[in-house]
Amino acid sequence: MESDMTAGTFRKMALGYPHAVESAHMNHPDFRIDGKIFATLGYPDDDRGMVKLTPEQQRSFVREAPDVFDPCSGSWGRQGATNVHLPAAKKSVVRAALDSAFQNVTAKGKKKSS
């Protein structure tokens, strides 16, 4: 089986983190911890999610799985916002990216460094 990653699976994984809630931003679902977005779904299309990585993490994920990850456009992408092509992704890779995004957002709430 090539991929078992769907938008529903991504949503379930994102909501599995402690205190994660689903909200909406610019007409697509997002996932937040303490009001801070760590992932979104459905932008720029229904086959994509986004994870909020650091630029270093983004380079690593893109290098390891270029068919799955690519930087979002503009300054968001330069800051680490990374598209996830769900049909090309494996759960384990998406889990690792979501773990990083979750840790990035929760770490920023505890201390002011990256």
C-alpha cells in the first residue's frame, strides 16, 4: 500500500495531541494549542496539509521526502511553513512532522527561543 494518509487521518493525528483543538483560518481547518496554529488542512487544495516547522526542520523533511513536503509560498514558507502532499505521505512521516510542529508551538509558549 503506497499511502494511507487522508485528510481525515491527518485531522485525527493532529487532534491526538494534548489540548489540541480544531478551529478555522482563512476558510480551512487548522489545529491549535493554546491558540497557536501548528497545522492546517485543505490549502492550497484538499490533498494538502501544512505543518509549522522551523526552517532547518523544513529543509530536512524536504530533503528526506521531496514528494511529500515542500515549502509554502512566500514569507510563511521561508519561516518554515511546509505543505504536506497527503496522497504521497506515509503515516510515520506525517507523524514525525506533526510531532515537530507540535513541539515547536509548545516550546515557544514556555520560552522565547527557537
